Amino acid sequence: MIRYITFLILFCIGGNVYAQTLIDSIIAVVNEDAITRSELEDELRIATVFRIRTDTTSTTAEKRTVLNTIINRKFVLQEAERLGIIVTERNTQVAAKIAEISAKYVSDTVFQNVLQQAQLEKEAVEARVYDQLIYDEFFRRIFFNAVNSEKVARFAKSYYDTNSAEFIVPPTVTFKSLLIVMPKDGSEREKQTVEELVPKLNARLQQGDTFQAVYETYETQLEIKFEVLTLEVDTPLGGIVTELRVSEPSMPFSVTEGYRIVERIRNNSAYQKTYEEVSEEVTERIRRELATEQFEAWLTRRKEEETWHILDDELAQEKSDAK
């Protein structure tokens, strides 16, 4: 078998005789779908951005693991396509998922900088997110929804008793939040108005005005969202709030939507949830575990019955390990 199939793509610039050559190689094939080395490298970078992994360097063993993940996903996406499984409102759902990922960072600016440093194009991230949405929808329809509800109910209470330590609410912080929204589709003048008014709004808070008073003053000039929120202390925003003194407003900081100012109200201690509080969560967990067992059995059969090859000698050991 030919170990490498190489694509040579020539980009001519403005009719000039000079060209840039981009070389990529196919490192695996799942049925008729190719997996390229650049796809593997993108997956590794995306995992870092999504905070699935923290190290930016990758050993051969790690690359094998990630390649196997891509291969598994190919099988799922192929079957989902055969069954006609799609995700409605694609753009909306993809944007929502990316916003969730961005929220793990202190600000949207930091998130965008991380994407840039990882040399990831927006389209590559969006495509990866959409594939995951299809993957999750396939799992939900074919396996999760098929789990017997009576079987789940029989195990629920004993599951809680065995795993009660997992249902402890971690320390949280409750705080006021003032979100000043930057109009994405607004004119440059509208955006400039926001930039000019935010420091004035902040000055009022620093001088002792309440969030409610400032909100009422500026609500006709700015799009403002005033909320009282509770977050785990061990989150980027929760950490920022925890460092503030009670009733001390923060300085404005940049977020995806615009600017946010926060003020700590109180810290909340950890506590144990009762079974009644978490019965639905317990049911969800058991159903997911049983569904995962069925899914993994399905995937094993698929890999035994269908055609797939790893063409890269360095990564090929993963196939024998996987089987």
C-alpha cells in the first residue's frame, strides 16, 4: 500500500509565474474519507484552545490518541450522514458553543489572542464545533434515548449513595453584574459612543453610586444588562469577583459582548446536595453511562466490519492498539 498520498496545491499570485506550494499528506483513511496531517495538527491545536489539553507540544503517543479520536468521529459522522441527522439553526448553535468556550477565558480579547497564537482560522474552529454538534446529536438519538427508563430508575438511589461525594456544591460567589453591550452591527459612531460613556459610567460607580442608579441613568443611552449572578469561585470570572472586597466595584473589563463591571455581594460555602435535589442529574448520569457502553460496543463493531487504514508508519501502531 502506498504510505503517503501527497497533495500539491499551487497558488498563483496575480498572474505571476511564481507560486507557493503547499504540501499536505493523508495519514489515515476511514472508508472513503481521508484524514490529513494538517487535520491532525488542527485537532491538537483546537484541543489546547478548548482547554482539553494544556501542553502545546505533542508526543507520538498523544498524536496516536488524537488520531484515533478523529477516526472514531469519522465513523460517527458517516453514519449520521447516512441517517440524515443534521443540526437545526447551525449558525446559531455553533455561535453559542463558541461563546461557551470563550467564556472560559477572562475576556474575548484573550480568547481571540489564543486563537491567533494557535494559528487557528475561525472557519476551522466552527467546522470542528459543528462536527461535535452532529456527534452529540447522533449519540443522543441512537443511544441515549434508547436506554430503558425503568432500568435507570432501579439504580438511581444506590448510585447516589455510592457517589454522594460527587454531589457536593463547590464554593461559589454571588455578585452584581453590569454588562454594557457593544452593538456588533452598529455604526462606528454608535461604538464610539459606548467607548466614551463606559468610563463616565464607571466613574459614577467608583464615586459610590449603586449599580441600580447607574443602570437607570444610562439605560436610554446604552444597552445595559443588570443581573445578580452566582458562579463557582474556581472560574475565571468567579476568581476576579472573589478578589474584590464586598461592595467594591471592579474596573470595566472586555468580554465577548462588550464590557462588564462586577461587584461582590457574598461568598457561599460548599454543601452536600440531597438525593431529592439531584435525582434528575443522577438519572441523566446513569442513562449516559449505559448509553456510552452501547455506543462503544457499536463503534468497536464498526471498526471491525468496515475499512480503515492508518498510513503513517509512526502512527500506525494505534490501529493495533485500538483493536
